[in-house]
Amino acid sequence: MSVRRRRRALEALRWASLGVAVVVLVVFLQAQRQSVDVSYGRSPSSSSAGGTTGSAGESSAASVPSVEEMTALVAADPVVRLPGSIARWNEQRVREVIGSTDVRILVAPPGLDEDERKRLRDVENATVLVVGTEVSGGFYRAVADDLPSWRAQFAVGDVTGPLLTLITALQDRPAPPDLDELTTREPTARELAVVAADLRASGLHCAAGATLTDVPAKTAKEAFPDGAWFAAFPAQRDGTPLPRYGPALAKLFPDQPIVVLHGLWIEYHGPGREDFAELVEASFYGQFADLLSRSDYPQRNALGVYLNRVTDVRYAGLFDRPLPYRPADPLRVALPALPWVFAACVAAFLALSVRSLRRAGGGLRGRIAGGPHRGGVPARLAGLTALAVEMSLLTDVRSDPALTRGIVRLQAAREALGEELPDRHVHTLLAKAANELDDAARTLGIPGYRPDIYLQGRLT
């Protein structure tokens, strides 16, 4: 590699070091933005609302009559059930609480849009309004607040508790004690055998009437890395006891995680149930019960959000549960090394800069100290330039060409010196310039302007 190429390579390396240092500094400062994170790990779930935000994903095409028609229906009957209604209650208990007061109940289907819900609110003679399983009336809205109440609400559509609470609140009376309105039964051997066969074959059982057709695979894998089975059943709307498949399946497959859906009620059975199942259920329904009660989402949407919540709880580090594998974040891994990379780049830039300055300064001092006949290139260039200036005042037509050629050679030598070309090349250009100026001096007939004599006289 020539001297010129080597110098250019070192110069490029010097500025590249500075550029890398600036980039590393910017990346490091950007990564220092502070945030509050109380999780044991960073959950990969879509978390908060998943597939149940807004009205996206609802499957209902329900509608309601006009305000006038509903007003007439409520005036004619104290309990009006519009087509598609799903809520039911213990009629005897509700009748006992109502007593002789005039309480009229309008029951509507879930999944209504805002305009349809507004029409329902405009029915002024309706004391209590039930949309899906959401119970409201006047300025009040009654909601379930524990797992048994949510199970009854979303597994069978029972709203006895909220309905009694609302009616007594409207009458300014104390609410009656809560009773578990959900009646259950053990599944028969034949029922259990059908479900178990599907779970063994594919890990999924969808009973007739269930809206679940498949399980979100990625979300399920994040929630249960070892794999889980899913059994989906429709909500029990006919008032018959609810078959409790979850405990029965857990006895049949004690080491297998199993998620059971009854309508929009979701529960987990299997290893570690006592660690996180009730917490997930309370957290999930505590946040989404209001939305689910008035909406008509497919089971897949609710299941996706439930699985995300399982993943969030596991990543919270609250229990001794294995965390799913998460690939390493290159930035987080490299972050501790960035200050050292920055320091190394700055040190390289400073070292190369000092080397460049020493080379330039040392070379110039060496050239001047060497004199015109000992390699003092800048001094010889300066002396020949001064000679050319003096000769330009005296030249004539005969000497002008030689002087002009000499000046051109001097200009080339000056540029070569500025680009730090090898001294040999600069010396060659200066020698040619000196020859041209010598010809011009002889043509003029002035011996004192010959370069050797002129430069010797300046030094002495």
C-alpha cells in the first residue's frame, strides 16, 4: 500500500471512529428513558382487552322495536321479553321482593348498538331494563361482584342477584341476602365419555350450540407452554342444572391442563389451579364483566382475552410457575457494553488525530530545518515562488514562456505538498520549476536571478 493510500485509510478510520461513537451515544441515551414496570417479566400477550374491545367481533344481529311499540308492550305486561333475550331469574324470589309495587321489567337481547340501547332507555314506563345480562333502572345499575354471581350470570344467564339488588334500591329497602342461584350436577358417564374422547383425539371438544370452533394457537401456547385441552359448551338457558365438566375432567386427567367454557364463563382445572385460577377469573371478570354482560361475543374472543390474562399473571412472577421462553433482546444484552464501545471509539479518534497532527507538524519542521539543498521542500518552494514574483516584473517576450512554465510547475508543487504527496514527487516538480526559472534568468541576462544563486543569497 502506498503512503498516500495508507494516510487516506487512517483518515477514514479516524472519522469512522467518531461516527460510531456518536451513534452509540444516541442509542444509549434513547435507551435510558425511564418507565415504571412492576412485572416479573414482560408478558407477550396483547393483554388488556384483546378481542373484546368496542363492538368488534360481536356475532349478534339483534334488534328492538320502536319506542312506541315497546311502551305499549310494557304497559300491557309487567315482564316483557323481546326476541333474543337471554336473561332469566328466580321468578318466585323476584315476585316476593316486588310485592304489591308496580315494577315493570323490559328484557332485551345482547349485542345492541347505541341507537337501539337509546330506544330502550326511552321506554319511560319500564322500571327495570335488562340488556343481555346487564341490569339497570333509574339512576342505578346492579352488577355481580363475586365468582359465584359471575358464574351464574355468564354460564346460565341468571340475573336474580342483580335484579333483587336493583329493585330494593329503587324502593329504598335493604337488599336481601345473596344466595347461590346456580344449580349444578355431575355429568353422566356417557356425557363424560364423549367429551374425553374428543379431548384425547384433538385436545378440543365443542358441544352442540357452542360458538367456539378453534383455539387461538399462539395465545394458548403462551398461556400454557406444556399444552392445554379445551372443552366448550353453550350457556345453559333452559333452567336445568349445569353439568360441572371441569372437576370431572380434572379427576379423569389429573396431570393435564384443561380449560372449560360454559357460555362466556371460563374456568381452569388441572395442575396449579389453586395457584392462579381464581385470581385470573376474578381479574378477568372484574374488568370485562360489564362489557360481556351487554354484548354478544363468540366464545373464541372471550377465550383469547382469558388466555392473555393467564399469561400476564404467570409473567407477574406471583407464583412458582415456569415462564415461557422469550428470545433475548439484543439491545438489552448490548446496553451495558455501549459505554465501553463509546469510550473505545473516542480513544481511537483522539489517537489517530494526535498521530495526524504530529506527522504534519514534524514533517513541516523537518523540511524547513533541512534547508533548500537538504530536503527543505516548503522553504525551497517559498524561495522559488519569491524568485518568480521578482522575475515577473522584468521579463519580456523572450523570457515570458519559460517564466510561465516555471510558475505552473510551482503551482503543481504547492498542490502536491498540500495533499501530502511523497517528497520525491514534490522535489521533481520543484526541480523542473527551477530549470524553467533558470532559462528565464539566462534569457534576461541577469545571473543573480538564476535559482541556485538567488536561493543561496537569501539563506546567507
